[in-house]
Amino acid sequence: MTTHEFKFKFSTREQFYGIVRLLNAECGKGNWTIKGKVLKGLKRIETTWGGWGMSSHNTAYTPYVEKTVVVPEKYKHVESMLLFIYKDERIKAND
């Protein structure tokens, strides 16, 4: 099976769980993966930056966890869907 890989910047658990629901709906459970431990990284961010929304911090930097998402080639369109629906606009392109 050929696969399509792309990087995604996760910033909250709420966003992560939404992405998991979308991937399950589009690709089917067990037909996709994320390389690495997203929740562990997000938990570290929450501990350091304080909470899911992190709205109490007025900084130009938004912490995130960048991981590689792997989907079957025939579902490569989900990359565009994820970016359109779940991209955190607070994260700068160069971060």
C-alpha cells in the first residue's frame, strides 16, 4: 500500500481529537497513523504554557507539536481538509 505523508502542527488537545475523528471518518480506523507521541507533547505544552486555550499568554509565539501524519495515498486529500479546518492561525508559517 502506498502512503502519503505530511507534517502538521498540533497546538491543543481539542484540535488533536478533532483531527483523529476526521481521519477515522475519512480513512477508516487503523488505516492512518501519526508518527510520534502528540498527546505527550501537548501535555508538556499545557504544563508549561497553562491550559488548552493558552489565551492568558499574549505573546507572538504559539507553542505546537509538529508530527508526521501518514494516510493511504488514495486519501491524500485529507491533508488539505486538515489544513483548512484545523490549522491554528496563531502559528506562524516559519515557526
